[in-house]
Amino acid sequence: MTLKRLRVKPTEAELGILRVLWSRGPSSVRQVLDEMPEGTGYTTVLKLLQIMSDKGLVEREESERKHIYTAALAEHETQRQLVGDLLEKAFGGSAQKLVLSALSTHKPSAKELSEIRNLLDSLEGK
């Protein structure tokens, strides 16, 4: 069974670990811990990574003494999955409502607005 079929959604703590793995690449528990907020314990990170491995959110390389963890999906794939779920659950499938809500909640920068315009133009075939 693949993650895409399971549609496992990471918790907030799991997303924190995934962000570390996306930015650092394959990492040991200690390397992930070094990037986590102060006060996070080694055993907490280890347990979360074990749970995430069981869920299929991370892959674990066990060939060496210390295990190395890698995110099972790329950041954009996880974001796409989460946005799709949010779109259906909170906005009834309406992309318009999602985008309007996002833009009214967070004022985009000029660069972000330019990228949004370019995306809209490409979707319209301009």
C-alpha cells in the first residue's frame, strides 16, 4: 500500500520533522533534533520518527549503526495533498473560496502577487 492510497495526514509535530527533512535531506535522529525547537527531547523525536515510519511518512535507512530518515514524499506533494483535503473539507471544493480566504488572511508580497498573476495567466492560456 502506498502513502498516496492511504492519504495519511501528518500531525503538526510530524510536519515540523518533515520540514527539517525537506530542508536538510536524509538525517539522523540527532540531526533532526538539532533543528527542532528548544526543549524537544531526543526520545520524543525518535518516537515520532518511528511512528512516521510506520505511517509511511518517512523512510528509514537501517544499513548503518544509526538510522537515517528521509521524507517519503517531496514537500510540494505533501502540501498538495493537505491543500486538497482542506479544499474539500473547509471550502466544499471551491478553489475560489480557498484562494479568497487565503489572500484575505495573509497579505501577499508584491513578488507573491506577481507569481499568482503568472499562474492565473498560464491557467487562462495567456
